[in-house]
Amino acid sequence: MSPVSDRPVTVVGATGYLGRYLVAELDARGHRVRAVVRDPGRARQPGPYGAPPLIGAHTELVRADVTEPGRITGLLAGSGRVFSALGVTRQKASPWDVDFLANLAVLREAERTGVESMLYVGAIGMEHGTSLVARSKTAFAAALESSPVPGWIVNPSAYFSDMSSTVDLARRGVFLLPPDPGIRLNPIHGADLAAFCVDLSEGPAGPGTGRVEVGGPDVLTAREVVRIAADAAGTDPCTLRIPRRLLDGMVWTAGRVSDRHGNLARFFAESMTRDAVSRCTGTRHLADWFADLT
């Protein structure tokens, strides 16, 4: 497959943290990009955590809400490839409706229109999770693997943006460590992950769908992440380890508030209790990113 095709690349989830970097990376390489957005005005503004605006010279903004029935038809017409960074984080939406059903609707349209490949960004360890977020991501990954559309499932360790609350807590002087402060992860910057995804998609598409796990260049323990955040904030926070029983209680309490709060709490709690280390890539370091936040 030629690195630059006359057929546009469609990106869904384009206004999210990763989606913005995917659009910017594709545009910078000269691809025609069709960025699917709900609000073009907001899309043209910078995103949270330094994510870029969608104003590339080769980028077309297409207004559509892929969670609404009927809005998918015709959306991929003429597209060569599809990238999906579509998923619920803190939005007021059901993970099943977004992570599974909306992605599935995009996949079915990709099958109907004969796109060359689809790349989906999930999360490392999602197949072991019990939250609705993890189960929704796992269900869509299975659908993509069984589809005639070839492609990739990319599972990152964590995003830098996921770590931003660490600096906020360090500024306040108190930080809560997970039950095992020695768990390891290698979070990745959105720009590095986008470059990895585009590199992957520019290679020849195989006969099926491949899975790959990826993270940033630094493997860190939870305790080391706290230390780096404290150094960036210039504080010496008191660190308290959360007992597993208390963490479970916090998830239970969040579930009493609402199903949405409970599912997100379970998703993040499960990520705090297992290693999330994968292939190291990229050039951006968490310590530098923390310093830029302060």
C-alpha cells in the first residue's frame, strides 16, 4: 500500500486526545483526512492537554454524530482506511453505546463500502477487565477480528493525559498510591502513539486483524510516577497507599451514585491493580510533560 493515497483516511473520535494527534500526523504526512466531528467550531480549537486543533491543510471536517442511528451511511464513501479513537472516558454516555455499538456501526459501513483497512485503538488488558468500558472495548475488538476488513487493534499502556491528575494531587500535597505501589506502566504521549499507529497502517495490510500493545519510552512504577509529579510541582506530598479493600469500597460507592460513575471507577481501579507494560516507543518523556503542566 502506498504511504500516501488519493483516497481519504477517515478518523472517527477525531476530537478526542488521541484523535486530534492522529489527524495531525496523517495531515502532516500528506494524507487526505476526513475527520468526523460533532462540533466543527470546537474541533478547530486546541484540545485538552495540548492536543492540536483540527486545521490541517489536507483535513476536511465532516459533521456527524456516529452514535446516532443512520448517521453512518455514506460517511466512509471513497475512504481507503479508517482510524477509530472512539471511546468513552469521562463523557456522559454509555460505554456500550460508544465503545461497542458506535464502533460496530462504523465497521459495518467499512465492510459495506470496501475500505482497505481499519485501525482501532483500545486499551491494554481490556480483555481481562470486568467494567462495562473494558467489556465494550473487548466486544468490538472481537467483532473487528472476525470482520473481512483487515486491520489493527492497538492497545496502549496509558495516555499521558491520564496522568495529569497526578500533578494536581502533588500540588495539593497528598497523593494516594494504588494497593501495590510497585505496579509498572509506560504511558505514551498522544503524538508518539499517533505516529506509531500511522506507521503501522502504512505497512501492507495482512489477511486479518493483528493486535499490538504499545507504550512510551519509560517504564515506571506507580511510586516513581508520583515522585516525578512531585518534582515537577516542587512539592513533597504525603503519600498514602490505598488498601485493596478500600479501593473496592470506592468502586462500590461510585456505583451507587450512577452506573456511569461505577463503570468508570471500576475501569480505572482495575488499571491500578495490574502491570500495564508494553512495547516501548516514542521520544517524549513523562517528566518533561509534567514539567510543561506546571
